[in-house]
Amino acid sequence: MNMKNLQYVLAVCQEGNITAAAHTQHVSQPALSQAIKQEEQNLGTSIFQRGSTPLQLTPAGKRYVETGRQIMMLEQNLKNELSDLNGESTGILRFGISAQEGMYLLPRVLPRFFQMYPQVKLCVEERGSALLEEMLLDGTVDIVLARYERKREPLEYRLFAKNKLVLLCAQDTALARKYPSGSSISLRDAQGEAFVLLEKEHHIGQFVREQFVQYGMKVKVLAEVNSFDTAKRIALSSGAVTLSPYPLFSTDPDLERQGNVYFLKNMKSSHHSYLCWRKNMYQTRYMRDWIALLEEGAQQ
């Protein structure tokens, strides 16, 4: 197994096509295609099902990727453990977080972390929860803080914060004129309003769309965005509504005063925030301290 070729295969799995994968790996598309063909020749079998969009792994490809991830983890675990045994305080910490949570949490913990570990390079990936989970499985990141409803077997989850969804709407909406802020309403009560939603790459974006189907709602989608903060600003300035975790956070403390907040009846969302990492991953001392700082920062 060629580790560079494995990296290319994992990039294709993450991106869904060779063109995008080549861009992320900073190689030409023909070079990446040739590397994958070479690996398939070495294995004597196909890794990808040609003609599928996005590209799908063959049964043999799935075993190849699974084994490759295990080898990569063993190699990284050895490096991390030797670093700890040698008393080193250097390395790279690859951390994934949603932009919304990173906006508030990172400024609280970064100064102290860099004071403790000035020689550790922190690489932060701000992405949606679904993509961060895939990056964790691929070994692109070491630790992730994101919201999840379903847990996946190869990953370990530590509860970080319990969340519930509330509906935020502009004060010039029919909903705001009908119900006082702070009321408990059904999602169906917002049937006639325009919605600002998170993109589907976010687990909560997927969950909200599932709720529309469950309630038999056909809603007008005003915009699809990648952060709760953007969703709230658009909704409040455009006479629309959006769903957001409670308690509400914003870079502008006065933002929520411009709208009404409603608690949703029978909204059973378990999209709590979790710290996640791959099972059996060896955590260096700076990784363990990073996790501790994040948990302390959430209490501030």
C-alpha cells in the first residue's frame, strides 16, 4: 500500500470526484488519476466504481480504505506516543469546529493554549458537522467539536453541551404579531413564513428539513447559509424566520432583541455538541490539555 496514493484515494472519497480531490491535494487531475490506477494495478482490483456520481467505493475499495485508515492511525499513534515519551512539546494539532461555535469559544481558549504550548501549531478547520465527521474518519483532523444526532462506531463522542432548537423570527412577521416572544409554539405555526436555513452539510440543516417532511410542511426558503449567525442576521433583516440552538449566541448582543424567540413543542432534537476523535487514537499531552481548555472555556 502506497501511503501517498492512499491519501489521494481518501481525498476522492471526501470530495466525491477526482477534479475536486486534485485541487485539494495540489496535483493535476491526470496525475491523481494515474496514481489511483497505479494503486488499483498493485492491488489487482478496482477501488472506485467508475461512472457513479459521486464516485463510490467498490467492496474491495471499502476494505482498502478501512485498512488504510488503520495503518495511518497506527503510524500517527506511534509518532504521538514517542513524542510524549521524549517529553516533547511540539507538534501539529488539527482541530475541526463549526464556524458558529469557533467564533465564541476559540478566543477564550487560544491565548492560554499558546502560552502552554508555544511550539505547537494549531490548524483549525471550520466546516459543517457532517463534513467534519468525514474529515475525522479520513484522519484529516484529530479532534472535532460539532453537533451530532447519530453516533458512528469508529468514533468516540464526549458530550460537550446539550442543545435545543428554538425559532427566531423578525418582529414584522405574522408569527411575531400573533404570539408573544418566549411562547411555546408548534413548528407548523410558522407554515406561512419564509425560512433561512443552514446548508445540508450541517446535521441541523438536515434535521430541520426532515422536520418539514414529518409535519407535511412546504415552506418558502429565502436563503441557505453556512452559519447560524448569518442565518439570524438575514432572517431579522428580511422579515423571515430561522431555527437556532438555544441559548442564542451572537457577535452582536443586541441582535436577538430585534426579534422574537419561540420554544418549539414536540421538537425532539438530540443534536447536542460533542467532542469527537477516532477510537484508539493516542492523545498527546497537548491534545489532552486542549480538550480540557475547551471544556473550561464552555463554562466561562
